[in-house]
Amino acid sequence: MTHTERTGRGLRVEGCSRTYATPGGVAIRALDEVSVEFPSGSVSALCGPSGSGKSTLLHLLGGMDRPDAGAIWADAEELTAMSSSELVGYRRTVGFVFQSFALLPALTARDNVMLPVLPYRSGKQDLVRAAELLADVGLGGREDAVPSQLSGGQRQRVAIARALMGDPRLLVADEPTGNLDSATGGEIVDLLFELRDTRGITVVIGTHDESLAARCDATVRLRDGRVVRAVA
């Protein structure tokens, strides 16, 4: 796997709250004055039951949503002070991995990996890089396979390669092993730690998997939108 000298982003969340309105008009407070830090180059787990606020916090860290109150810092940059266009630029430094893989079924593995750069560029160099990333995650030779021809673990590897296409400094993973058996899930976790070790990426993982959380550098536990425990 190619080494990069880029260092991961350190993240700091200060007093962040986020409330959503349901279609029935009921307000749901997904996060309630959350404050937590994720050191640069670390692998951290966000744990908690469904509805605890894990996905909401991941979306805020990745710049996919904004809090109603509070501040989020990525190194010296305040996400919560960014304009919409600046936030788009920030998201290009973040890789996203989802439980459902989120691959387009009609596209090959190579084309799925290239999706993050297609709005901006798609030259020969990107074709080569996509193939290299697939080889990095153990899928060399499967560039032309469509998702239906791949196992669940292989599809998640494609998703991780796609997340790396923009050379991110932060990787946000929401239940990345949730749809996988324990052995395959363990391989995906090994791969995430390898990314931290070889690329210096900061990784934040939302998970129900206690064995995964136990391997992480730090664990943050959420309940009802609040941090109930943070262990480094």
C-alpha cells in the first residue's frame, strides 16, 4: 500500500447540538451539547444503541450536516464557520464508508472507485489510481467486476477504495462491518487500521461491535445524544 506523508486531521467538537423535525412535526434532539476530541492519526470508535446520535455526529464530522449550536474544528479550521462552498472543499478531504456499501450496481468496481472525482476530472491518471487502490485493498484483477459479482466483504473493500480516491486525511465509517460476518468484518477492521498505519489517516468508526471498539485507540459512548463515556 502506497505510503503518504500527509497526516490525519485532528477533530474537536465543542458543545454541539442537532435537532431534527419529523414529518409529524415532532422535534428529535439527535445530539445534545456534545463535546469530544479525536486526535490526529487515531482510530476512534463511536458506540451506542440505535438512536444514540452516532450517525448524526459522523455526518457533522464529515461536513455532511451542520449543528444547530456549538463548534467543530478540524485542525485549525472551524467547520461551523465555513461557507457552503468551503464545506464542499472540506468534504473532499474526507472519505466516507457506509454499512450498505452504497455502490452503483451498473458500474464496475473501477468506476465505483472513481465516483468521488468524476464531477471534477476523469483522465487516464484516475483510471490508473483507481486500479492501484483496488489492488491496495486486495482486489487486484477485479477492476471490471460489477457489485453483484462480488461478496459483501469485497464490496466493502471497493467502498473503502472509493473513500481513498480523494487522498483523504479523515475517514468516517458508519457501521462498516454491520452487514458482514465476523471473519469478514475482522478483515475490514484490519484494513482500516492498516490505512491508519500506512497513510496516517484519522479514522472515526460508528459501530455496535464491541470487539471492534476494543481495538480502537479511543472509544466514545453516546446515549440519547449525549456523551456518557470517553476512554482513550
